[in-house]
Amino acid sequence: MSDFVPKSENYIQLVQKAFDQQGFMKHLGVEIADIRPGYCELHLPYKKELDQHHGYFHGGVIGSLADVSGGFAGFSLLPEGKAMLTVEYKLNIIAPGEGDYLKGVGRVVKAGHTLTVTEIDVFGVSGGKEVQCATAIQTLMCVDS
């Protein structure tokens, strides 16, 4: 990971505030596990309401976790008064999402003035063992908040 420098000294508080305003993440039960400049790790505990007919985490849940993990990795580098919107992301589900929780890890690849590119990996975690279930690449756009 590159050594990114946030444009706001209070970036952690800004990320937490913006994250707390996301009703969908709250509804799913997602929590911030780690935030650093250009990096965001989110955790989502398993619950029956998030699965599909085989008992795995639903693909839409995996995609949502990936999108937001990458989005807040990018957001961590913004100056106060700016926000990130997803322009697009490409998700590959490479194994069933299963475990006690999902771990979404977003990392900034390139932070531009307007567009930022992130890479994201999602893991199913059970008993401390991680199995990667998805990988994604994402493009974000900086906008006024």
C-alpha cells in the first residue's frame, strides 16, 4: 500500500460521521474495524437475514460491503467539505461468502483530484481463519458534500 497523506487532520472523525449517516450500513450491522489514510476495513456479522438459499452471505450483501469499504478508503483522503460517490465497480465473487462475519478491505490504488481508484477484497472469517470470497475494483468521484 502506498503512503497516502490525508487532506484533513480529523479524517477519522469525518469518516465515522459520514459512516454513521449511512442507514443501510446500520441496517445491515456493518462496523468500522480500521481506518487509515487510503485504507478502510469493515466487518459485517452473519445473521440469517443476510443469507441466500444456500445459507451463504447474499451476493448483494457482499457487493454492498465491497462498495462501502472502497468508498471510505477513498473518503479518508479527502479534505473536509468533500464526499465520494461511486462511479462504478466490478465485483468478482470467487468463493461462497460464509463465516462468522465478512471482512471488507478497501485500499486506494490512485487518488486523483476528481477520480479515485480503489481495490477491494472481501473475506469470510470464521474462528480467525479468513477465506477470500470476492475481489473488486472501483472508481470513485469526489463531489462537494
